Amino acid sequence: MIVWLNGTHGAGKTTTSALVQRLIPDSRVFDAEKVGEALMDITPGLPTTDNFQHWPPWRPLVVETARRVLEYTGGTLVMPMTVLVEEYWREISTGLAHHVIPVRHFVLHADRDTLRGRIAGDTVLGPDSRFRLKHLEYYAEAARTWLHDEAEVVDTTHLTPAQVAARIAEAVTG
């Protein structure tokens, strides 16, 4: 099974994924951003883009990597990854379904002010992240038009990461 943690930057996906992994037996965290980083390392580089998800190889490589890891290890993959383009989500979810891999899709949501505050207070990436702030608009549009209908929404605005992880783990393990 895959537990996909979606949501925009600052929603708490990375922190929550590590906590969820500890609560679900036989689970591992697989950050699909690493697939994008591998594509960014190709030289000479792939066509210029502001987001590696726009490269057509990224999506099937995410599916194939997840499939192969699950085939090798079994268990559950916890995947913290923002996907805000509906067509990309469909490609990934259809690819996983083709391999009969069940997916529990969660969106970690927070209000705009909370997200801005979390991004500004990020001590790892720092507060100057135009990329992450720009994606707040993309997230709002995706949430309004399709994303919240495609997932189980967990409002993280007033919850600690541990509370969010506990809700997700309980939903998955029952």
C-alpha cells in the first residue's frame, strides 16, 4: 500500500511522513522528490522548467520506483509529495492502480496565513522561498477545483504533527 501525503509547502508533509512511518508497521518513507533530483542531475540537462514534475519521465519513474520498492520490501510506502496538477495525479494514480497498488491519498491542509508563517519560520530551507510561496496559489486552485475531492483532507492548522500522523495512521490501520 501507499500512503500519499499531498499538500502544499508548509503543510507538514515531510515531518508527518516520518511520524506516520513510525506508527504503521512495516512501512518506509519514499520521497518522490528524489526521483526529480535524479532527473535534475542529468547532463547535459533536460529542457528548462521551473518544476521537475513537468518532465514527462518523472511521473512514470515515480510509479515504477514505488512499484519496485514495494515488490522488494512489501509493506507500506509513505510518500510525502506535492502534486497539484490533476493530470499528473491521474497519471500517477492510474499507474499505481495498473500495478494493483492500493493508495490512501491524504491532503494536509492549512489556511494561507498558517502556511505563510510555516514557510517563513522554516529553519531548514529558510524563509526566502519564492518557489514555495508561489505554490500557495497553485495549491488553492487545486484544492478548489479537484484535489480536496480526490483525497482525505486533514486540516493541520491547529494540530501538531504528531496529532496529524496519529489521525492518518488510525485511518490507514483502523
